[in-house]
Amino acid sequence: MKSITLDDVAKLSGVSRSTASLVLRGSARIPEATADRVKLAMADLGYVYNRRAANMRRNESMTLGLIVTDISNPYFAGLTMAIEEAAHAAGYTLFVGYSRDDAERQYAQIETMVQQQVDGIFLLPATGSELAPVCGIVDRLNVPVLQLARYFSEELDYVGPDNVGAGRQLAQHLASLGVTFAVLVGGPENSSARKERIRGLAAGFAGTGVGFDVNGTAATTNNAAGGAQGVARILDQGIWPGCIIAYSDAVAFGVYAELRRRSLEPGRDVAVASFDDIALSELLLPPLTSVATYPGHIGSRAAESLLNRIRDSTLPPQRSLIEPALKVRASTAQWRPRT
């Protein structure tokens, strides 16, 4: 019995073989009506797509890897969804792993993904990541790696927010309100994102008279528990800032909780501001002032960059920054200096 081929499917559905192939790969470039016609022809003919054989012919697996630190963080969840959507539109399947911010666990996951012959890897680096172990794994099969949101090497492609610009915007806003002393709470101490946000805050506060000690910031985990711990550490020292700046909105949730545990009201007794502007930020009481860093834009740009790298490995390292935008809400807007 003659086996059914993709040419047979294309002929029955009235499209070219290349169009039929794009439908099989899930490409968003094909109109829905055309894709439905091809799928109907496949069903009528009993066509079964041999993905393994097709990938071997192309010497590609049509899979990509993504390793992030923590999917429970809404920001990272949004980033993951954006990457998966872009990968799907390009005909790729995405494998996802979680390092829990542990570099050794991350290296093991990279090793596994390379063994599974992914065509490229998106990496939100764990704290303490180093270039040598990563390259020692991926160079064996020439698998490109793109850094997301944080970076540890200038030799690998990177897509993330303009953290320095975000810090500068937030600092200038707080200075305009009459804040005289601000502290930063939360975030992994040695992450590139935290260092850049501190640098931007310091630049924005420069010359304004606002006190901001870059060495006195309270580094913690990037979650609500870390926010609560950081606030407790500062207040227990007798420090009373005009504004507490959370490293991220996830940290800010803990800042709110710890302030209220001490009978202090965010936005009234202490101004609170943050970074990332996840969807829940404007639903807090009071709504949280935050700098939007657009994980969806980062995910889309990252997918485009990694696919370009897969197509042309000779490109020099690419660095792409997403422009942030300050979203002013009641957590700072309703605050007034103490008299």
C-alpha cells in the first residue's frame, strides 16, 4: 500500500508543499482557513507526520530550552509565556526548567537540554553563574545561549530591561515628592539586575539631597518573604526611611505585609515603590508605584534574537535593552513628608 506523503496532502488541500509544511510546524504565518484546509486533508488521507525523520533531514530538533529561576514569580511567568508563544509561532517546541537560583542545578539542566539536542537555550541566569561551565557544556554541540533579564557574560547574547534607566526614573520621581532618605530592599545581592538598579537609583538621586546608601541596601531573596525580612532588618536598626524601594513587585508584597504587621501603612507612613509593574501591582491597596520593565516585550525580543543566532552563529554578541516606563500610583503619590 502506497504511503501518504506531504505532497499528497498539499495536492488535496490545494496548497504548496512548503505551505503544508509550515502548517505542520504550527507557523502563525499561515491563515487559519488555509491551515484548517490542510489539517482536514491530513485527516482525510490518514497522514501521520514523522517529526523525527524531518528533523534529522534538517539537522534540527525544532526544540528550544528555557531555564528560569522561579516560575512562582509572576514576572518570570509572564516572560515564560511570551517566549513560549513566540517559539510556537516559529514552529518550535519549548522545554522549560527551573534552577531555583542554584547555579549547579542550572548547569545540570543545561547539560540535559543539550543532550536532548535543543537548537538553542534561553537562560535567566542563577546567582553565581560563570561562563566557563556554561560554554563547557554548550560548545560541544554548538548550542547558542541567550541571557534573559540578568547577565553574567558579555560574550553571550542578552535581552533585558534597561535597569539603570528604570532606577533613574524612579529616583527622580521620589526626589520630586520631597523624599529625603530612601532604601532598597530585596533581590539577589550579586545579580546584574540589582546592581544596575542600584546604579540607576544612585544616578537619579545625585544632586537632589536625597540620602541613598548604596552599601546599606538590604539584599534578600526575590520574593515576598525576602521583602518582609528586608524591611524588618532595616526597621529593627532604628532606620526610618521616607521611601522603601522594593527590588521587584514580588518583594513589594512582603514590604506591604511587614509594614502592616508593625501598624505602619504603606503610602501614608512610608512611601513604597518598586520595579516590574506586574498585573497585581495596581490592585494592591494602595496601588503600587512601579517601573514597568515589560516581560512580554523581553520574551518576544529574546525569541527573535535567539532564532537569529541559530540561523547565523557568526554574528557578534548582541545586547538588547527594553525601555522602561514609570507608573505612578498612590503608594508614592499620596505620601507626604513628615513635619
